[in-house]
Amino acid sequence: MTFADVAVTTAAALAVAMLGMWLLSLPLHNAAVADIFWPLGFVLVAALSARADGYGSRKALIAVLVAVWGVVASWLMVTVMW
């Protein structure tokens, strides 16, 4: 995939995910729910960017490192906030 394809796909996926987080925050009356999603948004970007052209092992390593960081950061936010 070219950079433009990945950029459009990533932007669309993030827009849908952020819209979902906002819709989730409405009945909860708590906009802090979106804070939990931010690290997972980076995981989403890394996972979708791994589909771009380039070095396979480097893309996989970056995606795994970002995924580990994102899951840990989100979990810490969940435990601190709730």
C-alpha cells in the first residue's frame, strides 16, 4: 500500500473510533473516557501503518512495541480513573 492509502485508511479508522468514544461518553457524562482511548489510537495507527510498503521486520517491531506501550498506558489510565 502506498503512503496515501495508509493515511486515508488510518484517518478514517481514527475518526470512527473517536466518534465511538465520544458517543460512549455521552450517556456516561464523563468525557475522560476518551483519555483511555488515546494510547489505543496509537496502536490503531501502528497496526494500520504496518500495512504500508517497506521493511517487514521493522514494521512488525514498531507495531509490537507501540501495541505493548498502548495497552499498558490504557490499562494504567483505566485503573487510575475508575
